[in-house]
Amino acid sequence: MPAAQPAPLAAVPTAAEAESPRTIVDIRRLNLIYQTADQPVTALSDVSLSIAKGDFISLIGPSGCGKTTLMRVIADLEQPSSGDVLVNGMTPEQARLKRAYGYVFQAPALYPWRNVERNVTLPLEIMGMPAAERRTRAGEQLERVGLAGFERKFPWQLSGGMQQRVSIARALAFDPDLLLMDEPFGALDEITRDHLNVNLTRLWLRTRKTCVFVTHSIAEAVFLSTRIVVMSPRPGRILDVIDCARDLPRERTLGIRESPEFQRIAHRVREGLMEGHSYDD
Amino acid sequence: MNQETTMARQMLRPMAPWPLVMLVAPVLPVATGGGGALAWTQSPVALAGLLLTLAAILLRRAAPSALAEAGLLLAGVAAAYAVPLLLLGRGLVPGAGLWVYLAGATLLLGRVLRLLADADGAARLAGPALFGLALVLLWEILTRGLGVPAILLPPPGAILAAFATHAAELWDDFGQTVLTSVVRGYLMGCGAGFAVAILADRVPFLARGLLPLGNLASAIPVVGIAPIMVMWFGFDWQSKAAVIVVMTFFPMMINTLAGLRGAERIQLDLMRSYGAGYWRTLLLLRLPCALPFLFNGLKINSTLALIGAIVAEFFGTPVVGMGFRISTEVARMNLDVVWATIAVAALTGSALYGALALAERRVTAWHPSFRKR
């Protein structure tokens, strides 16, 4: 009898993966130009970025600077006009079809006709996982985001923060190596946001996933990231890449926000953002 | 909520004095018979009824609960509705006194209904049922008491009698029109509308071409299309089904198309991020999103299909069918059979619509218009 095939979602370790740090996302000289009714708009201009395995990268910049667009290009939800993008050594489309990433959107995007559990099992259902295993996985992930016992609830019966946690559980359910998060906490109040930030940083430490995180908030970016990518307004380009891993510990609590290192990095991010603005005007 | 109900009950306690107009009744003649006007004292049945009603009004303060009061007053109302029916049964014509009595009792019924509306459970449902029953009884008493010609409006008793004498015919008509023509035409029309909408959603130029055609088709009156369909498809159910298909196809298609566009961009992106293909996205996201629209189309079409079949039968049919029955019995002045057929059609239409509405409630309980925490 041949050994049972490993589940298609389980990460199969390869020789290349053993080496670290491995590049998960490699972006080279990326340009993206939209054709609008009156004139072409350059959303991204000459963006190059390399994201290593286990990185927590924040993309920060003013509204309309193309940070969401950049992430959508990585996710193959948007097509670049020129330049190369490699995700796990594949084109974004191949990576998408292989379910290489989990995407957490600005809104929870839960399906109201499915209860919490069936929302979390949705990607697993699409991948053809047996029902029993789907339910076990959903249970594990809901527990991980602190929502055990809410399986039978419907999305509209939960608060906004809980809904967004369900959507994070859904993105984690099929265990992707790469987590793309587009302002997931943007619509939440500050206390909930702090709470979820602490949860997220713990989750990241435990699972060692690579995260790309889009945000407007400087504090959020500094608190969560190993590296912060500061972007300028249209045309979106990278102004500065700030390394936080050197000065801040990997394991962080909210108290770290009072430390001088944190303040210094936050200041540098703010400087970068201001520079971008003056450049635009 | 309970507190509010009790408050409403307390506020209802004082009764409007209008039902007491029936105190005027005794001075007016109760009926006219063979020998002229009849006084209340000459008709023990009428007098007993009136006294019973008045006793109910007097005793209502002694009732221990609102529900008991409603029951007591209802007995008074029932007596008032029974008296004219009994007198009519003896061949007497109701007089002014009896009409006043009936009017007072009907006002009293208003209070009964209000008391029941504040009650919970089964008693709450009794209100609408009683209202409907009272309406039918008033129709019976008024048409017979005022001598309305049966050609204009037969009393419900006569219609009910027609149900009994023509049961076999009515059942055959129902089988031909509803079970054969409507069911088949409805399934074909809705099915085709749905299928073409799915196709048109994939092939946009099809949608652009079909939508104006749909507007055109829905502007054609049934009486225009029905004779043509009878010529094309013959007298039997096929021509009726064809009319129904023409009537139901486009409402279903337009609703399905609108429903398929209902999925949000972010929900579609999610499906794409999972590498889900067209059919999976359709099945797991777009069709569930479209459900409220689909039910809209199905509900609209349930009544359209019935109308279409009945009207189409006016233009040729084997000697059976509800439309055929209406057209021939009108010609023979058998209005009671016509009304019986109308009643069957109305009940069928309501039952179809109600069943669909219930199914919708069950399947789309998640939709904001139904959801409860």
C-alpha cells in the first residue's frame, strides 16, 4: 500500500524551504497604470520589494497611494502594466490557484447565509476537504481567534470586531504561508483595534506566517511590523523601508508603544509620510 | 411587551356606546311577512336574540379577563347574526328594527376584534378568521335580506351549494387548468427564464439583446397573445402553457439577472482569491445572493400563470377548464358556478403565493428583511 497522499493544503517542505531567510514575495520594477475615462492614472510607479519568509511587512501611506493596489497585485486580483512579481517562486496567478495566500479584506466579507463555522469552512469546501476535517479545522481556527462557541451564530449576530476575527480565522483555515491583510481593523474602534493587534502579533509569532499588512495607522504599523514600507501618494512609489526588527523585540506588548525606540521609529515613519506629501504638492 | 399589552387592555376597558343603538330596535318592526309588519313581540326568536345580545353587553363587566369578555360579547354578536338568517329561512323579509339590531351587533364585533388583537397565541389568529366569517355572513344576510338579484351577486350560501352540486366539474376544471396547464407552463416559463438569465449573464450581448425584447413581450396583452397561441398549439394545455411561458419568462429572467448582479465586489474577490472557478462562484456565492430576487420572480409569476391560463381558455379549450367554465356559465346565467370557479381560482392563487412566501422565509431567513437576532 502506498502511503496516503499528504493533503493538498499541507505545506510540503522542500529543500529550498529549509534555507532561511527565503524570499516569499519578490516584486521588481512594478508599474500599474489605470485607464480612466479622461486620462491614464499611474497607481504604482517603479515599485521593488522583497519579502522574506516570516516577515511582517506593513504598507503605510495616505489614501490612494496604491498600497491596496500593490497587495491586490500580489494576490492576482489586479494586473500590473509592467514589471515582475513572484509569489513563492510562481506568478501571482499560479500562486492564487495553488491557494498560496489568505486574504483578509477591509470588510469582513462574510456570507450572511452561512453561519460562522460554514464561513470559515468555505475555502476548505472549495478545496474539496472532507466535511469532518473541515469542521475540526474551523473549530481550531475559531478557538485561535477567541471565538470558540460561536460556530452556530450568523455573521449579523456578531459585532464588527468579531466578524473581522471570523474573517481572519477563515483566511487561516487552509493554513497558507502568506497572509495578506488590507486594513482589516480600519473600521473598528481604537480599543478593539489595540486588542486585535495584540492578538495578531501573538498569532504571527506562534504560526510564523509571512504577513503583508496595509494600514493608515502609524502606531499600528510600528507595533506589528518587522519592516515598514512607506509609500507616497499617486503615483504610488516606495519612499522608505524602515526596519523595526533591529530595535524592537519580536514579542511585543502594548506597553512597548511608550518606549523611546518605538517613538523614534514612529517619528521616522511620520517624516517619511510628510516628505511624500510635500513631494506631491 | 407584556406591560404594554396590559396597558392596552386597561385603556380598552371603557366601551364606546355605539353598539347600544340596538336599543332603538324594539320600537321598529322586526320584519315583514305575509300579513304585514311584524313586531318584536310577535317573533320570540328575534326577541330572544336581542335580549341575549343586551345581556352580553350588560354582563361584560363581570368577565374575569379580556378573553372572557371577548367570548361573552361574541355570543351576543352570534345571536344577532343568527336571527336574520333564521327569519330569512322562514320566508320573512327583515324590517328596519332588525337592520338596526344587526348594525349594533356589527359595531359590537369591532370591540371583540380589538380585544382579540391584544391577546396572544391562538386567540390572536381568531381575530382575522372571525372578521372574514362576519364579512361572509353579512354578504349572505344583505344579499338575501335586500333581495339582490343572483345575477348581480349571489349569496355565499348559493355559491357553496354550487360547490356541492358541481364538485366533479370544478375538480376537473382545477385539474385541467391548475394541475396541467399552470404547473407545466409555470415550470417551463420560470425554468427557461432562469436558464436564459444564467446564459445571458455569461454572454453579455445576449442580455443586451433580450432585455428590450422582454419589455416588448411584457407589454403585449394576454388577450392578444392567447388566440395566437391557441392557433399555434391547439386547444389543449399546450397553448395555455405557451401563454404562461410568454408571460412568466421575462419577469423570471429579469429578476434572475438582477439577482446575479447582487454579489458584492469584495465577496467576488474572496472567491477569486480561493481560485474558485465560474461554476463554484455561481453556486456558492452568486445564486445564494440572488435568492431574494428569484423568489420575487417566482411569486409574481405564480399569479401571472393562473391569470394567463384562465384567460387563454376563453379562446378555445377542450370542454373543461376554469376559464371555459366561467365563459360558458356566464352565458347560461349560472352565476353561482362562476363565483364558485372564481373562489377556486382565488384560493389557488393565494395558496401558491403563500407557499412561495413561506419557502422564501425559510430559505432566505438570513436576508435583512427577515432576519431577527
